[in-house]
Amino acid sequence: MSFKKFIAPQVAIVLILTLVKFTGVDAVLKTSINDDETNIIKYAQATRSIVANYFSDADLDEMYKVSIKEFVTHVKDSTLKIADTPVDTTFPGVNIKSITDAFTSFEKAYLYVANNTTDENMTKLTEYAIRGLFSTLDPHSVYIEPDDSERVQEEFAGKFQGIGVQFNIIQDSITVVTAISGGPSDQLGIRSGDRIVAIEDSNAVGFTNEQVLNSLRGEKGSKVKVTIVRPGVSSHLYFTIERDDIPLYTVDTSYMLDERTGYIKINRFAATTHQEFMEASKELKAQGMDRLVLDLRGNPGGYLGQAIAIAEEFFPRGTSLVSTKSKHSRFDGDYFSRKNGEFKDKPVILLVDEGAASASEIVSGALQDHDRGLIVGKRTFGKGLVQQQYELIDNSNVRVTISRYYTPSGRLIQKPFVEGGGEEYAYEIYRRNDAMSDAIEFSDEIPDSLKFKTDAGRTVYGGGGIVPDYIIPDDTSRSGYVINFAIRKRASFDYVREYLDQNGDEFRAKWENDFEKFRTDFQWEDNSINEFKASLLEKGMVITDTVNTPKFKADSLFVPIGHFEEVVWMSTGRLKAELARQVWGMKSFYPIVNDVFDETLKEAMTLLDAVDKLNALSKGEASAGVGNLKEGG
């Protein structure tokens, strides 16, 4: 029996599997199939996931033809005949009108290559074809490889199963940066600075990151033995660790900015975000918080449901939060707050920037449209599309845009894009002018059709992200060359690691039980600064009179005489933050970074009167506008 005759009868099975996979019906029939059948089923599933769910009309003929071009482009065999074959990329007489047409045509193309070449990786070629399908769609509809799917699922689930340590590999040694608070390693007393030298009976020195992850992660309840070398302890330490669910926190940090103002930073919207937010809020309220700064800068989004859950905490029951619209009515929806939110009467400032997207823009859009909170920072990314993820037969996934979302005033904040123009679309934020000029230019050029009104009558804009009420540009007077060089070379991490190896017990005895005292009082001594400077020189920083301003050359940084001393406050600030991270964990890293570097946060704290003014405006007790956009123009 020829290969083609063997594979062809699978058409019916493929279409049945594809149908049930993407219409919410679980397949009850498990068939034993080979790699070639898997690849063909996978292509059919990917095609159907688009046709059945995409938020607008997808050009099936273009999708197929672009996918075949990608398929053929990556065939390694240069002797393979292309013209007048199923892989002819001029497509004579080919007009794809249905999923069946696309499937049967792809099957012919696949079999032609499989039967006429010997060393082609047909799985990789199929992935190129699927990427071709998605390249014809919006930039947020993507294919996710099987190896990446588990990581993505963990990020959105907000947890993984393992021993609960953050680590770095330093000079071939697995070095614990921090044991995650409350995790199995933390409970056993494993701490920052410990070196894992063996896992089970295998020497772990020289392990790659992937080998470490594969060895330490595993099913909840399973156990792993590790051997640890601890600085200052002469003998090895042995631990048997029972793996457990390890949280992947989406609230980076929460703390009090002053006696009344709490600060919460959310890095993405995953399954646990609302729960984390409420736990952080409860702790801050116990410390006296009655107003909040919510930091969504750099937050790319995540689950729509979690964005809605966070947003409704700022409103009374029944307030419109967001709506979704699609070609497919099952994805249409109007979402309202289902309860009286915990913060419905509390002043709020929301920090955003060009890295805040999607779910972050849903929250900020709702607060702005209802004049509920002061939006501060820079114009956001501009992603007004909602995706849903579908698993394919080989555990890879496709993420398909299923709808547009609209803020309560009716704004679609999606910025323009061209199908297939993903790179240009992604890098648009780097072509923006400084924050004030960008906002002024954007608002001046926006057509009247994209201008909307808040509840209190303020003008807001669609078509390109959320324009903050108060624009705060970056401080361009700072020279970040030295600190960026140090980060790139891991100089801060390495220096702090060595510092704690030598002085850890003394440091912990003095500071570990009083982080707030450390935050306000700790300063690096001159000999530590000189040692750090020497480490930068060893790593490639060159102090010279041949340059007037810092310059990167190859892997070295050339700085003028005296420049290091001018910016030493940045180096010592970063070192202090790194020290906090390695002793107290990541949640203590951000308060130090904010204290030293965050001018936007500091300026936001001067706008509390504007928050009160906005509140009066929303109640009809004031008539003047709120914001600095026009003043900046």
C-alpha cells in the first residue's frame, strides 16, 4: 500500500476531529496515528480555529496560499520540482472556498513533499505552514509551539509544580537567588546563596537552565533530593523536598507610600490576579490605606475576566465596564460590575505607559470613562482585541482574536494595523516621540469620529490606546549607560552574591528583621562602591579621556573620566535593590527601585489634589477640566 493510499482515508477522521475540537465537544474516540497524520490533522485544526472563531472575515484563499508559500520556502531539497505540482506557488487553477478545499489541497502538497524528499522535517514544515496561515491575520493571532505551550499555560494559570526557588547559574553552579516565600524549599530553610551541587545522585555542576528545570520541577507530591553547599558551612547539606504548587505571582509588590496611600503593582492578568490584588489590598488597609496608586506600567494584559474583576472593585454595582463585539455573536458581550467594589469610594491613581496593553487598557479605560480615577503616565499600547486559545492535536496551541472590545464610552482603543505587519506594529511604540509630544500629536490628528466623552463631559480618544489625564515624560537627562552595562553583565547580581557570601550573617543580623529601616537607612560604604567599580572594569568598562560621552564599542563600555562618579547613585541604588531581592525576595526589590528611580511615581504623588478635583467633577460639583495635555501643548 502506498503512503498516499494509506493516508487518504483519514480525511473523514480529520474533519470529524477538527469539528469537535473547536465547537466545544470532547472527542470520545482516540485513534492511533503517526506523525504525518498528526501534522495534517494539526493543519486542519488550525485552519478551522480561524474560520470558526476569528472576529472578522478571514480570506481562506489567501490564508492557504500564504501557508503553502511558507511551507515551500523552508523545504531544504533544492532539487524538488515545484512548477505544475501540488506545491506550485503560482497556484494555477487553485481557489480555496472552504475548509475542505484547504485541507485536501494541503494534504496533496504535504504528501508530494513527503513522498519526493528524504530528509525533510515534515513537522517543522507544517509549523511554517501554520505560521503562514496566521501571518494573514491581526498581529495578536499566533501559533504557539508545543514546547512553549506549557510555559504559557503556567503563566496564565498563575502557578507551576516544583520546589519553589528562583535560581541563576553562576560559574556552572546552580545558585539560589531566593526561596519563594511559603514554598517547600523555604519551609525547609533553603535560602539565598545556597549552591545546589547535586540533584538525586547526579552531579548538577554544569547543568543548563533547561536541565535544572527538568530536574527540579515535577508533579505535586513527588520528592527530589538535593545536595547544597552553603557559604560559611564546611559540610554539605542534604534536603529531600516534596514538590508542591508554586505560585507565579502577578502582583509584583504592594506597600505603603505614605500613611494613607497604598501602592500595588500588577505585572499581568492571570488566573490568580484578582485574588492576589484583594489579599494585597487587605494587608494595606490594615496599615491605614484609604487611597490607592495602581501601577499597570509594562502590563501586557491577560485574562479578560480578571481585568473585569479588578475594574469592578472601583465601581458600584451595575456600572458598565467593557463590551465585546465580533462577527460571531457568541463572543459578543456587555459586562457590568456585579457588586459594590471595595474601592468604589476611595481615591485612585492609575499609572500606565506604552507597555500597558489589552486588559490593562480595559481597566484604565473604564476608570477614565467614568471619571473614576486619574490616569497618569504615557499613552498606552493600543490593543483592543480579545484572544482565545485553542489546543491542537500535538499539545501546541493557537491563539485567535475572537472579538474587539470597547470601553464604556464606546471607544475602540485598538491602534491601526496591517495584516501580516506584526513587526512594524509591535515596534510602533518605539517610534513615538516623547510622551507629551506624542499625546499632543495623537490628539490633534485624531478624527472627530474617534473622539468620545466621559460621564462628566471630558474628551477622550479612541484608535490608539489610552491617553492619560496627566502626561509624564521620561527623564531624558539621566545617563543610563553604566547601569545598563552593569545589568547586561550581571555585575550587580554577582557583586551582591559575593557580598552576601562574605557578609551575609552579619548583614542579616542587623537588617533582616527590619526591611523598612533598611529601605531608609542602608547605604553602601566607600570600599563597597570601589569594589563594584573594579568589577565593572574587569567586565569591560573602560575609563578614558578619548571620549566625551559614554559609548559602547563591541562588548565594552567606554566612559569619560569622572562619569562613573556622576552616576554612582544609580549604581548604588540598583545594588541596594538587588540586595533587597536576594535577602527578602522580589516584592522588596520594587520599593527600592521606586525610591531611587521612579520619577513618574513621585510626580503622581503630587497629583492627589487633582484626584479630589476629578471626584468633584464626576459629582457635578466642579466644572473645570482635569489634566495637563493642553497645557503641555
